[in-house]
Amino acid sequence: MDFVRGFWRKHRRKVLVTAGCLGSGYLLYKLYNSHTRKLADLERELAHQRENDEFIKNQMKAHFENIQLIVDSTTLPHAMQYLSIRISEEIDVSDVMERLDKGKGMLSSSEKLQFWDELKILSFTRMVLSLWSVTLLSLYIRVQVNILGRHLYVDTARALGSSRLLEDLDLIDRNDEQKYLSSADFLVTNAMPGLISDMQDAVREVLKGKQLKDVITTRVLQETVMRVMDVFMSTGSPHHWVDYLMMPQDTSGSSDEAMSKFQQLMVETREVLISTEFTDIVEISLKCFTDALVEEMETQTIAGGLVTGKPLAKVLPQIEKTMHVITAEPSKNRFLHLIKDLPEVKLFFTLLYANMPQ
């Protein structure tokens, strides 16, 4: 017993230090084990989150592709048919051509000149207006459907992940959805008279001084069409042409909460249309359409001989015939397919659907 007491007195400090070290080591081991488990749990959670993110990305990609199919198969065909009928009704050149044909040998020189000048203005107005309207309406409808599709997808995802009842969530209802989509008819039902008048003014401005005997080549025709559109787009206030596509919205003093879903969608759509990115897409698309149309006019029987040149009087009847080619139904309209497949257009609508800043 004395030996134990002596040993304790002699080595007490060493024993306490050793025990302390063993206790600290055990504590550190426990802490390390706990930290390792937390790291493993975190890694599993992150892996699960990555799987969820990948799933959401795949779902959004599939939904985006489905939205584009809806545009091509349903929305665009209806709009293009309606547009074609309205332009044919509003700009009818058959009467002028008939008077010229029946008046051969009976019309005075001044009367013939007057009719030919009228045919010149009407033919170019009809062609350029058709080209502009088909291009802008197709882009506008794609903007609409992509914005709506994204909202519906996000709303549905939120609803599925929420414990609240569907009727308590701020979702887009069927009436707002229908009202929003039907607003694409504004160009045809409300804006057409003003659009025709302003486009005709641009045509008169560009064609003034052009004589019936003037030689028209492929390049001259291409430049003339683009010049008319440039004059039309640049006349008036910036982005004035947006008012042909959608009704001006009065949202002064209205907060997002005070606006209906329909109003919010229209405001978002207008913001896209007046953006620099959309303006760039419009310019690229119009040039693509114009180049392809003039190229087809040269290669087809529509207007053979444009490379070497033809008098304007002989080109006008062929220009009038382009109306049906320009406004052909979307499934058979190669110009709309060309625009849709432009890399810049594809990127624009991909980013629009994802709502990512460009």
C-alpha cells in the first residue's frame, strides 16, 4: 500500500497528463467521426440536389421543345392564315391590273402612267408588308408562347412542391391564358390599316423617282426591299412598330401585385419586344427572309432574268405573285423554317424560356 502511495506521489503529474491526453484524443476522435458523418450526409444531399437539378433541366428542355412544337403545329398556322386573308382583302392589286389589261389601246399616256404608278406602289407595299408581318408575327407568337410556357411550368413546379391548396396559389388561370394568346390577333384585327398606311408611305419614299423603264436586278430589288423596311422601322418614335403587334398597356402607378396575370404577361412581353436583343433578332430575320425571297424569285419562273436585269414594269406582276409564297402555311413556308433555324434565333428563345439575361 505504501508502495502505491509512493508511486502515485512520484508519478501523479505524468499519470494525469497521460489520462488527459487519452481523454482529449477520444474527444477529438468523436468530433472527427461526427464531422465525417456530417460531410458524408452533406455530400449525399448535394448529390441528390444535383440529380434533382439535372432532372429539372431535362424536364424544362422537354417542355421547351414541346412548346416549340405547339407554336409550329397550332398557333402559327391559324395566325398566318388569318394574316394572309386580311392582306389580300386590304391590298388588292387585281383591279388595277385588270384596268391596265382591258384599257390597252384605249387609255391615254397619262392614265396608263397613273395606273402603272399605282401598281408599283401597291405591289411593293403588299410584298414588303407581307414579308414584315409574317416575320414579326411569327417571332412575336414565339415570344408569347415561350413566356407563357415558362410561367406555367414554374407555377406547376411550385404547386407540386407546396403544401398549400392549388386554389390558394397565384397561378395563371385559363381566362388570362386565353386572353393573352388571343392578343396575337391584334395586328390583323386592329393594327392593319395603320400598318398599311405607314408601310405605303415608306414605299413611296423609297420608290419616288424610279421609272418603269429602270432596270431591276437581284441586288437592286434586295436593296430596295431592305431600304423600305429601314425607312418604315426608323420613322417615328423608337420601337413604334411594337404598337402594330400589341395594344399599348397603361400600367402607370400599378405594382406587380395590383396587376392581373394577363397584364403582367403583357408587360413582360413588351419588355422583351423593346429589348436590344429582340431588335437584333428582328433585323437578322428580316434580312434572312429578304435574301431568300429574292434568291427564290431568281431561281424560279417567278422572275427569271433578275441577274442580268429586267425593266421595273416587267418585274411588278411577278412581285405581286410573291404574296402567296411569303404567306404560305408554316409547314410549307421555307422562309419561316430558315428563320427558326438561325443560330441567333435559337439562342434567343432558349435564353428567353430559361429567363436568363443575355
